[in-house]
Amino acid sequence: MFHFGQKLLFARKRWLFLATFSIAIIMASTISIFTSSEAIKASLQENAYQLYGEHSGVLIGIDATKEEVSAKTDGAGQYQIVNQYEIDVNKTATIGWMDKDALQLGHIDLLEGSFPIDENEVAIESSYLYLIDPNWKVGEEKSLHLNNQDVNVLLTGIVRDYSAKWSVPYDLDIGRNDFPNIFISQKHVDRGETNFLFKFNGNKNKVEKRSREFLEPYTMSGFINQKLLFEGLIDFNTISTSAFIFQTLIIITSICCVFTLFSYLHSNQRKNIAVLRSVGAKKEDIFRIYISQSIIIFFFSLLLSLPLQVIFYHGIIKSSFIQNNFSGINIVFMITVITIWLAIIFFIILGNSIYSIRKIDQYSTNELRREDFQIKHLKGWIAKIKSFAITQFALQILEYPKKVILALSTVVFSILMVLFSIYLQNESAGIWEADEDYFLSASEFTMMDQVEHLDMLINKASFFSREDVEKLEKTSGISYINKTPFMMDIHPLISSNIVTPAIQDWIRQFNPEKHKYHKQLIIPHVKYVLINEQNFNELYVNNDYQDFKGKIIISPPSESRNPNDSLIGEHLSFVRKSQGSGEEITTQEWTFEVYDVISGNNSNLAFLTDQSNALTIIMDEQTAFDHNLLPGYLELTIFTDDALSNKDAKHIDELIQRMSSLMPGSLYQNLNDFREEDTKISFYVGYLGKLAYAVSITLTVISIIVIFFSKYQSQKRRWGIYLSLGMTRKQVFQYLILEMIIYIGSAIVISLSIFLIAMKFLEHLYPIPFYLKYYCFVILFLYTLLLIGSIVLNKVMKRQSIFSMIRVED
Amino acid sequence: MRSILKANQLIKTYDRNSNHEVVKSITLSVKEGDIHVIQGRSGSGKSTLLSMLGGMETPTSGKVYYKDASFYDLTEEQQANIRGEAFGFVFQSLNLIPEFTVLENIELPLQFINNKNKKWDTEELARVLEIEKHLQKKPYALSGGEQQRVALARALITSPKILFADEPTGNLDPSTTKVIIELLTGLNQNQGLTLIVVTHEKELFQHPHRLYVMQNGRLKES
């Protein structure tokens, strides 16, 4: 029976090619989407490990051995903070050691040399080494002042900057719970409390869950590697979900195509099956024929899909993340998943065969033998229409209506699929209008406590020093730095008798309970802007800067009611609560006169941007530092010159990176790179959408062409009669094409309506005409494919003689 | 009288690889108003020859001329016009459209031709063929003989120059056969209709102008 099935199959070579090609596309697209997404994920994972370490979390100062931690996790590395080295007044380096496992888990690499083995040997993080002595070379000794004595140490290696990028605890305390910047040998350290990097295996969600469970008993002594999970692997779930969704969508559309293709094969085979039945073939024999055909088609398709897989794989990678790490994919996992996808495809093919066998069962041998010129009973008004064209058209529509509806639903589905993936691509990428180049934050988080309704900082402040920022401002190529002062613990207070309606509204919005401090209302959520003389002169062309020094300007939110200048000349108090080294809380208070009240929405000045939703207090920078209102800056947004030379750009990048590298828990963002990275995932989603559309629409067009050819074949005697009576082949083709155009036109109208309705409810940054442009491309592509298909159909039709169409075979 | 239809060295091979010729180098000439009868066993190639002469099967080689024009060298549209206006066909399997009424079936060729001035009035033609009572019926409601007459009416509605008939009485009883043959002979004599008839019945036409026997793809005049 296998041989018979094979013979029947090979007798229809063109059909076999079409079916094999279609299934190969299905296989190639689903498998390549999976393999490329896994390769991208492997690459992202490797990059994330390089940046943030492979560890899932950190345990600090716990009373446990490495073996105990390892037993509860999937791997652990040990490290210890031993001492601190004061580089200068503002910078302190942490001295410590890490065991081999910790170095491995942290992906801590050496740029040069080796890690220390003996006493008085050190390996230092690159940026810290630059700060200590940029000329200190590996193999050279240098005297460092440690614990009030000078110690001669040998530099054995330079460590790639890592510590500033890693996640740190909320209560970061340099030299206590951060990571070593200066590595020493562990052999010569008295073991005290040690710290651990630990790792859990599994996917992102599983790792996060297991880590949280593991850390539960260590509330204050451990933290999750948030940067790894939420920054480094941020796209992980999106990639997996997108890949799975698009694979599923392709499989759904492929069901229609496979169903149509196999219906055609099986309806063509019916007569042969009838002959087999008449000579004694049983249901099992017919089943074997169909199974053998399914197996042959499956393996042929698999073979043909291999080169297509390579093409699709590289297409996906090149259009999105570029980077990929195929060798990083877990082979067992990959084989398992691919096998599952292939099994699904095989069962779709087999399912169609079984469906056909069950359908054949409903017919007698004689019915199967009969020609296909079956009578269609025209119902109701159609039968009354005297127009030949309309009656003929009705007859055409009555042929395979279910298949046509299925194919057209797939067209609607495919169009919507690509439109929504383009929507996702564009909306997730957003619109980048700002031209800032870098964003630096000294600290990802600050810990606050409430004292007398005032926020008090309880962890050690991380900030960019005024000197460093000024040095950066003076660097060639830097055009402007927007500085956010570290003043979140400074609270302005206002007496009830002078509060203006605008400030009253603001207090009502953010301090509804109207908390007071020493009988004065606390003004919440204030934004501070520090300006210098140049900024002041931009704001007030005719005023004297000296008159402003020591005073403040208030800029209420632009939309507030009655912004007025009634506060001018009044005094506002400022208060800060802080905790010393012990438990005692100190209070600092200042009073400043209001120089002016300005409206925030009429300023085009760079330092006063984004004032619309903020109550801003503008202060002289020098006055603020002189009064010790701030230690430095919390955030910096850096703008560089437009025509920056490569050399200057590199120098600025190094300088900015170094500023951040010396600050554990800080955030460094090269916004140009960030924009590029940020758009990769949207490009990925967009590309998958387009690939899924291309695949599904190709399959759908194949289905439509096969349906129309089947329609033509089953009605070929009718067409033959028309041709013998004087109809031209062109007219026959026109009838078929008109039908196709009407169907596709309906699909287009339906899909457009659904999309427009959806867009009415969905939020979108881009206007609807922007998406309609893509819609036109999608339709154009569909029509191009249909045109190609129609030309092929026309060619096949033309090859059949009228005589062969009319002749009754029996 | 001049030739209305000529065939020159007609050959038909269905499978080019096997070189098996169904029709082997046939040359013939049909004058206007002639009755040509082609006899032969089934499988001898007579239906294939008829379809080539009638513009429904492109020959593998050779030419078919209709009024000096090489039929298969004409454009698709010109071929369709000749088939619709100058040729009429009666098929062995009738090929009536089951969804259409008898009237619609008879008038079907008028949908495709340019010259709509038919010589025959449908009802008159139906009356001549004695199917006027069945015009609103569907073909499957008619007997075999009636269906055959509907097929003949459809072939004649455009007043063709040549009528090609493939076994026109193959499924009919002797009395109906006689009626059909008398009708065709009458049309030939009264209206100069050229008849090319394929049949396996030896005595169908008493005095054909030409009587051929087809054997293994070759045509012999007897």
C-alpha cells in the first residue's frame, strides 16, 4: 500500500511540489522563529551576564557556609569586603576578595594580568586604578596608605569595570555591603562574615520566584540581582511570547492551506479509491495509503525547509538584534521544542488525511466513481434571475463555499496580523524627539524615612560632585548638562497667611492632609533648579544677578489657577532632617526671600524645560552649595555638540563612563545606544509580524489559487461547454478573477473596518494615515501574489483543450 | 462548390514522450452543404478528429482551415467567434447545463456571440424539434430523446454553417433516431447546413457525400 500511495502521489508532481513547498514554508518559519529567538536570547543573556553578573542575588554578612548556600541554590560564590581605601575626599575604593566561583558567577574579567595570589598583591578595577594612579602598570609596586600606614603593594591585574553596573542593596554603604574594587588574595585574610553570590537556574520568572523565596528568611541581608532580571533580561519574556504567538499564528493559517491542498489531492484520488474498493481494498488499506502519503510529504517538506530555515533565521537576526549566539542554545531544549513543532505540523497533515478518509466513508463506491458534474440547486431569488452572468456567478459561489470562507478568513486574519505587529513595532519604539546623548543617575534608589512628615534620607547619598560636573561641562564637545540637584530631602515650608491659590492647589493635590511642620505648611513634590549668572541673564535681561543671589524664584505649574506674584518679597523656609552616624536626628533650616514668581509655560530656556506639571523653585547654584543645601547632583542629562569628532566622542564617552564606574548602584545610559537597543525588540516584533504575514499570506494565496483551480476543475465541463459555444478563455478567466476580486475585496473591507475600529479604542502615537500607508503596502503585496497566482492559473487553464474539458471519462 | 473546411496533415499525440499518434496525418476537405460521415470503432480516434476539426482540440501538427483561414493560427477571440457563430456541436454526452432550463440551455450560445440576430426563433425551433412543451423544464426532467433534441436545438440556434455531431443518436431508440436524422437531412437540403457526423452506426445516413472509416488513427474513404 505504501508503494501504491507513493505512486498516486508522484503522479501529481506539481501538486506534490506545491504541497511540499507550502509545508516547508510552515516548518521553516516556525522552526527559524524559535531558533532565532533562542539564539537572540542566548546572546542577550551572555551580554547581560557580562554587564550585571550571572548571579540571581546576593547574600550579605550571613552566618552560613558556602556549602550550605550551595545546597539551597544552584550555585554559589563567596566574597568578602575587608577594608576601604580612601582615594581622595570624595572617592573610596572597597577592598575585598572573591573566590573562583564568585568571579565566575560574576563574569568578572581581567583586562590585563592576573588575580592576586600572595599577600600585598592587588588587582584593581580599571576606573579606580585610573583614579589612584593612571600610570600604575601591572607588575609594578606602589605604596598605598592603608589603615594609617603605608603599604607596598604589587599590581597583578586590571579588572574590567563591573561594580558600578551591578545591583546593590537599598542601604548601600560603601566598604560594607558593596563589591570589591581592589581585589586581594583570599589566602591572607582572616575569615569573618562573608557574602555570597548565588544562582538559580531556569527561566526569568522562575529564577525571580525562587530567589525571592530563598531570600525571605534574610530580609535585611540579601537582595535580588534586579539589574540582571529587569534590565539585562528585560526583553526575554517579550521575545519568547512574541515568538510563540507568531509561531501559533502561522500554524493556524497553515491549517487552512494544508486543508485546502489535501482536499484537492483527496478529491482527485477518489476515483482511484473507488477502484481500490471495488477490487476489495479495506478501510485500513486506504488508511495506509493516506498515511504513507502524509509521511512522504512530511519528509520531503522537512528536507526542503532546511535551506529556508537558514534564510529565515538570518533574516530575523539581521532585522532585529543583529547579535545572536546559536551555540549558546540548550541543544536538548532546542531539539525537544523543534520536535514538538514538527509533530504539530505532522498531525495537521495526518488530521487532514483522516478527515478525508472519514468523508470518503460517507460515499458508496459508485458515488466515488461518478463524475463531478453535480447539480447545484439555486435557491429563491437567484433561480429567478434571468441574467446569465449573475446565474453563472451564483453557480461559482456555490462551489466550495466553506473553503472559500475559510481562506478569506485567513486573508483577514493575515492582514490584521501584520497591521497589529506594525502597530506594536511602532508604538513600542515610540517617538524619540529629544536629542540628549547621555543620562547618568548617581543612585538607582534612595531610602527615606518620615520624620515629622518630612522625608529623611537614611542611606548614604551617592551623588556627582560639583567639581566633576564642572570639569565635564568644560570638556570640549559638551554643549549642555541638565543637572538635577540632590535635594530630595529639602522641604520648602510656607505660612498659611501667605499661601497663594496656585500653591494651595498644589498642596491639596499632593499633601491632602495638609501636614505642617512647626505651624508651616509643607510644600510637597518640589522640583529644584539651580542657575548661574548666565542662566539668570537669559531669564532676566535687565535685572542684576547680584540682587537675586540668596533669593529664590517660584514657578508654579503652568496649568494652575491664578498664578500671581503676591509672594514676591515674602520669605519661605526650607528644612532638612538628617541622621548622623548614631541614632540622633539633626535639623537644618534656611530662609530665603522670594525674588519673583514666574509662569513656567512661557519659558523656552533649556534649564527650565518640562515645567508644565511641576512646582519649581529656582535658586542660585552658588548660594545652594554655600548654604550646604546639597552635596552634589543626583542626575545629569548630557547634550553633546552636533558635529562631534570621533575622537571627542570617544573621549567624552570614556569620561562619562568613568564618572559612573566609580559609583556603585549608579545608572549610565548612552542614549544613542539606548535608543538603538530599545528599538531592537520592536524591530524584532515587527519583523516576526511581517514574516508571519508573508508566510501566511503566501499560504493563503496558494490556498486561494488551489481553491479556484479546484473550482475550475470541478466545473471544467461547464466551462468547456461555454467555450464550445463561443465563450472566450479570456471571459472564463474574467469570471474567475471577478469572483476572486470580490472575495478579496470583502476581506480587505472587513480587515480595514476591524483595524479602524480597533484603532479608535487603542491608544496610538502615530496617526491613522501613518498605518494606512502600511495597509496599502500589505494589500499591494497580497494583490501581487494573487496576480502571480492568477497568471499561473491562467497558464494551466490555457493548456487544457475544450475537448478534454468536455470529455466524460469513465 | 468551394471548401468550407479543410484539414491538412492532422496529427494528434497526447503523450509527446510515447509518440503514440491518436490521429495519423489526416487530410480532408469539406464542401459547403456536404454531409460527411466518419465511422469507426471506439478508440479509433474519430472523436479526437472531430474535435480538431471543430476547433476544440489543437492538433499536434497540421492545419485546419475554415474558409481559407488557418483556424488555430487565429486569435483566441476569432476562434471563439467561429465556434459560436459558424459551428454547432452536438455531443455524445449532450452536455446540457443541469441548472438551466431547456429554454436557457437552447439560448446559451447567444450569450457569447456578437451577432445576436438569430435565424431561428427559439419557440419555432422547439416546435420543429417537438420540445416546445418543455421549455421551462430542467433537462434532467426530460427523456433521453428529448434531451438530445434540446442539444440539437442549442447547436442550431445560431444557424451555424457546419454542424459537428458526435454520435448524435448514440443513446436513442430507433424511432427517435429516425426523427433526428430526418431533421438533420432536411436542414442540409433546405438550408445548406454542412454536417460532419461521427457515428459507429453504418446506415445512419442513406446518402452521405463522403463516408469515411477511421481505423487506428487513419481515415479511409469507403
